Amino acid sequence: MRQVWVVDDDEEMNEAIGLMLKVLDCEVTSFHSARSAAQKFLSGKTPQLLILDINMPEVSGLDLLEFLRRRREWKELPIVILSSESADNIVDKALQLGADAYIRKPATVEELEKAMETSIHKHLSTK
């Protein structure tokens, strides 16, 4: 069972993503802020995959993405952006900062599964 963390400030969206991930046989931990997820990372915990929203109060998903990619221990963590943000410059920035895949809300189970597999395989091929 794959350990996946979901970071999204929208509780209903967190729940919906969690249900889709359970269908995909994942163990899900949800965070309602990038700050709380960052604190969990700093405590020494790491998932096998991170699904991250962009637009959140205080600390954005892009801020968390940049923080994680600057640290050696999380450079190879598969990260999928799942966001309602569709501006090309934001999508490009997320990919430049190190997101492995970018999908727009609302996503289907199939889209989520494909993005997860793409992200995981990208990091397996670099080892």
C-alpha cells in the first residue's frame, strides 16, 4: 500500500481526493495547510508520494514545492500538483520548481492514477 500525503486547504476536496486514492489502494494522510505538511516533513516523516494544491493561505503549494526540492532528502520525492489554477505561467513555474506532474481540478481517478505513475516512474528512472 503506497503512502500518499495530500495537501489542500479545501476539506471537501481533501476528502474527495482521499476517496479516489483509497480506490487506488493508497494509505492517505491529509493536511489542510502547506505549513502543517512542512512541519511533518521536518519531523522526519516522508510519504512515498505528495499531492499538492497551489492556492492555499499563508504558505502556497509552490512555496512548499520549492522548499522540498531545495533539500537533498526530498529531491527524489514524487510530487503531483492538483490545482484549479490553470494559468500557463503558474503551471510552468510549478514544473520548473520540480513538480513531476500537473493536473487540473476536478480530476478523475484515471487522471490521478496516471499522474501518480508518471511521477513515480520519473524518479525510479533517475536512480
